Amino acid sequence: MPTVRLPDGPATPPIAQSLEILAGRTRTWRRMHARFGSAFTIHMPRFGRSVVLADPTEIKALFTASTDIVDNIDANLGEFLGPGSLFALEGEQHRKQRKLLTPPFHGRRLTAYEALVEEEAVHEMASWPSGTEFSTMDSMMRITLNVILRAVFGAEGDEFKELRELLPKLVLVASALSAVSVPKRLFGRLGPWARFTSYRRRYDEIVDQLIDYATADERIEDRDDVLAMMLQARYDDGSPMSRSDIADELLTLLTAGHETTATTLAWTIERLRRHPEVLRRLVAEADAGGSELRAATLLEVQRVRPVIDFTVRKVLAESMQLGRWTLPKDQNVVVSIRLLHDNEELFPNARTFDPDRFVGVRPGTFSWIPFGGGHRRCIGAAFATMEMNVVLRTLLRDFTLEPTDARDERTHFRGIALVPAEKGRAVVHRRSALHPIPIDDRTTEVTV
């Protein structure tokens, strides 16, 4: 057996290391990076002793390694999303499932979803107050949740309305439980696990009803929603997906497909209000029908304010040689997206918000990784990118966004996602009445 060689790390007790990370992960990792370099070993909540990587060469080696050597971790989101979720599957099962789920979120189908995104954005923005500061993140959450619900299930109905109420509650409880290990029997029927189980049970009942409706639809072949495509999809051996796997994968798409996108949009507003020259150029570009700077801006927002700031793998082989390190079986390896995006060699003046660094430049596959990397890269990355682009374009077209000299919004840790502490506060003025949308029962008042 090769001799194990791990990076250095702090000598404080494991519980102290975990508490320090919970109190401020970005601050802690930056301090560890300054002390130990581009790799260090630290004890993390839920993951235990973990090797943290920030070197792009070592990260590339990890992401491109065979799934026989390194793959999924034990403590993954499959605990909440279900055993049929991409987060829970490994090896060949993961590859087969991913192959079935890729078509709805790529190519020509993305173009078909653009009108849906703009419709939901215009509808929600009709409720925005003019000239009064408000928080945008909840509004963005409603846009992205409505978009993914319509993309997944197609037409609206009572089930759609109930899911709009149920999913945010489910996501909030699951995010908290995923951040800190909580005993499943804590507080019995009143505890967080009991609430999660109740929400998940109701979700499964609703999806089961929707599957019944879809399978009874004589025109299912003409539908372009994700549920219809899943029901018609077949594995290489001709077998269909099971109902439970469909429910798990739909929950994965619904939860992962709206909160992170909405949070990035809230961060985009937070950044643009503090960079008026970039904002001015974006408005001029949008008025002229362009998009290059807008695309670069979204890339830069995700670099400086990644909503998910790490991803984890586990060594499955007896040992793994990873650059300078020899890792033992069962070793958890954390890729720090935050530290990688801070790399001055990759991104000069890395702490500076500068969208021009991406104008006419494609980000590196293993240096810009807000969607993760390798065979576990987020399957909805292209969909999320399209959605953010359309929402930002709609905002710039229909509203004037007031700049501010207020200090940057702090980062708030919300279980999994890193969100703006004040939820991306904004002051807007309507530019024109191009798209008057009547208020209906889907519009919720914006809290000022």
C-alpha cells in the first residue's frame, strides 16, 4: 500500500474546526489557504476529516478521474431527494439516468423555454414598487419556481398551486438539515425531520396524481414538458423509469433548479447597483439588442459570488494519487469553488468585480466551476444560464435600476446556498408600460 500523504491542516480539536466553518466558511477557508497553501486538511461538519483543494491542476485530476477511483460521497443530498435522484446514484446507474435527463435542458428546447421565462419575469415584476427600496430575492424565487414548475409539468392547475406553496417549505427544512447533522427522532413528530417527512410525503402524492394525468393523456407525444418526456424515455434495454425514480428526479430538478438561479439573480442586482458604469453599459447594450456584456456579467457574478461554494468527492479505490497527495480509501475531497475563483493567477485582481474579463473569453472548464465539474456537473447549467440571461434582459429593458453607495451586502449561509444577507435590495423605476400584466392570484405582494 502506498504511504498516505495528506496536506497539512490546523491542529485544533475537530469540533472547534467544524464550529469555525459554521461560523464563517469563506473567512475560515481563506485563512487556511493563506496559512497552508492551495490544499489543506480540515474537519468539516457532516463530512469529517476532508482534504480541501484549490489548485486547478489537482481539481482537474479529481474531476476527470475514473468513477472506479473517486465518486459520490456518503452524506449527499440523495438523503432528501431520494435514492433515484442523480445526487444519490453512482457509476453506471448515474450515467444511464443522466443520459435520459439531458435532452430537456439542452439545444433547441432551451429556446422554446425563453418565452416562458420572460412571461414569468414580466408578470412578477409588475408587482415591483417604483422608487421604494425592496428585497428582490423572494421575487426572483417566485419567478424561477414558476418557470421550473411550468417547464417540468406544463399546464397549471390545483397541483401546481399546491407545489408552489409546498416546495419552498421543503427546500428550507432540507437545507437546514443538510448543513448540520440532526438526529432523525429529535423532538419526535414536532421535529424538523418529521416536518420534512410530511412535506415529502405530500409531494410524492401530488406527483403520483400528475403522473396519472399524464399517462392518461392521449396527446402525451405532443407535450414538451419534462414529465411527459420522462414518461416516454427509455433506457438502452427499452425499460421505462419507475414512478419513484421520476418523483425523485423531478424533485431534484424542482429544488436545485430554482433556488440557486434566483439567488444568483439577487447577487447580480446587488453587484450592479454598486458598479454604476457596468450597469450603464448593460442598459445601452440591451437597448441596442446586444448580449455579450450581459453574458460576461453573469459569468463574473457567479465567479465572485458563487451560490454553492464547494463540491465533494470520495475516494473509492484503495488509494488515489492526486498531484502531490496520496489519499486513502474513503477519504472525502472538497473542491473549494470559492478559493479557486479567488486565484490571482487565473483571475488577476480576483476580488474585483470585473465583467470585462469574460467579454469574448470563455471561462476555463476547471477554473470557473459554479456548476461543479466532471460527470457530476449540474445537468441544468445551460437552462439556468438561459433563465438568468432572460430575466436580466427583461429587467434592464423594463426598469431603471438605481445605483447605490451602500456597503456590499454580506453573505448569509442558508443551509446550502450562500445568499445576500439583505436579499439583494433594489430601487427601480419603470421605464415604460411595454408589458402591462394584470395582477392575479399568482402575484404576491413584495415586502418593502
